[in-house]
Amino acid sequence: MPKPTHAMLAEIREQPQVLTRLLTEHVAVIGDVVTALRRRKPTLVVFVARGTSHNAAIYGQYLVETLLRIPSSTAMPSVTTLYDRTPDWSAAAIIAISQSGRSADVADVVAEARKQGALTVAVTNDPESPLAHRSAHVIPMGAGVEQSIAATKTFTASLAALAALVTGWGQHKDLGRALPRLPEATGAAVEREATIKALARKHARREPWVVITRGYMLGVGDEAALKLKETCYAAAESMSAAEFQHGPIAAVDKQSAALLLLPPGRSRPGLIDVRVQLRDRSVPTLTFAFGDDPGDVAINSGLPEAFAPIVAAPVVHLFAYYLSVARGLNPDQPRGLKKVTVTR
């Protein structure tokens, strides 16, 4: 494998090692948080995040509601920082996700929730960050320094941290046994690099893009659309296959491009039906498949449906990276962006 010319590519390739580190060096910390959550028995889980971390939070919501059957939501930080109001979260668990831990509005929400007596958890790559200091519990991503503005390895680490946390919290032994297989499965995804590169070159000038998926994979669909926007400057939108069929499908035609993220499990048949509809209308459609489907990129890891998004993350990152390069752009330095975005 040739030496990467961009930090983004190097960091995508690091993802299997990052997951190995997370699931070994930080497993005891995650266990401590699980113990605190099981003792507290929160009746609501609220995620607080921005940008790429918000995409991870969507995955977290699916995990919490399907595996724990606890209602969840994502916070609107502006309610606290602009309107000086914070909902009553005293009975909730607040899980904040931020790779830098320096997003001021996320930290402010956590601080207010902690004052109310809520159990607060920070998932961050900087355990000495302001967010970490404001949270009662901290789960380090352990991803190492991330140089590229576009976050990749920290996103995937966030997904794995949430998977380990919720799996332990719910005492799902079958999923717990599958966790150690995540680094190998993610490595298999990274090994599809040459295929993904060829697809990106072939479709480099296409847009707008619509990313379609459903269920656990929805947060990674949002991540794919975000990466296409920030590294390729492409018009891109992500949506659930169910929402897509409630109107937006009318807007796509052979001038558009569709990217289907096809997981194993219950959402798969409906997504295959959508793919048939798109192809019947001559919409150029790529399928990244993570179960028993050939797809344009196919990775059948045998992992449970709940963990398929973690394997999918490096695939969508590689696609955005190579699409950016094929367009003659520098994916490490998207225009108008900084590594740390501070909002209030």
C-alpha cells in the first residue's frame, strides 16, 4: 500500500488500530460508566453533539432505543446558550460526543445538566478538554492526534465507544462477544480501498448525491453526505429510505446519483426495493453492502446488524476522500473550515 499523501487517508487507514486500542486500553473505563448507568437507571438518554459527532449520536439513539428500550433524543444546544433555558434533565443520562472536547455550546449543555443532577458522560479524544472537565464521566476515544480537518478515525471510534457502552449497559452477551471482531472487520473494509478508489474516479463529476439507508446505518448515511459536502464540495443529502419514498424520490433522475448503504437485517429488504425503483428510473446507483449482497463494494463481516455501521464508516470515508482527490481538491483543507469549530 503506497504511503498516503494526505493525512485524511492515513487516518482512515488507522481505524482498525484505533478500535483495537479503544476496546483494550479503555474497556475498564467503559465498564465504570456502565456501572454508574445501571446504578442510576435513567429514564431518558440525551445526546449532545455537533457536526460529525452528531452523526455518531444518531447511531447512539438507535442503540439506546433498540437495545435498552429507553427513549432518547438529541439536545438543541441553542436552547441553553442562546435562550438561557435548559430542559429538566435531572432523570436523564447526558452523553456528549466531541472529538476535540472544545465545542463551547456542547460543554455548556453538559455543565447545566450536571447542575441539575443528571448523569453526564463525555466521549472525547481529549480527556483533558473543557468538555471532559465538565462531565462526571469520560470515555476517551484513544484515536491519537487527528491532523485532517475532516474527522474520520474519531468518528469511527465514537461509534465503537457507543456500541461498547450500550452493549455493556444492556448486558447483551451476544453483542459483547462480537465487539472484539470490530478491528478485523474494519480492516477488511479498509482493504477495499482500490475498489473504492476506482468507483470514486468513475463518478467524480456526478452530483447531486442522495445517500439512502435506514435504521442503525442512518448516522453513517448522514456522515457520508457530510463528508461529500466538506471534502468534495458536492451537493449531497442523506435520508431514511422510508422518508425518501414520502416525496424526495420525485426529485432524482438520471442526472442525480444515489449511494445506498445496505446493512444486514430488517432494513435490508426495503432498501433493495428502493434500489429497484431507482434503477427503473435510470438513476445511477452505487451500493455499499455490509451483508449478503454483492454490491459495488461488499463486506460481509458476519457481525450483527447493530455493528454494521462501524464497518461502513471507513468505506464512506474512503469514498469521500478519493472523490475529493479525483476532483482535484485537497481533502485535508476544506475551504472555510477549521479543525475545531467553536459555536455558542
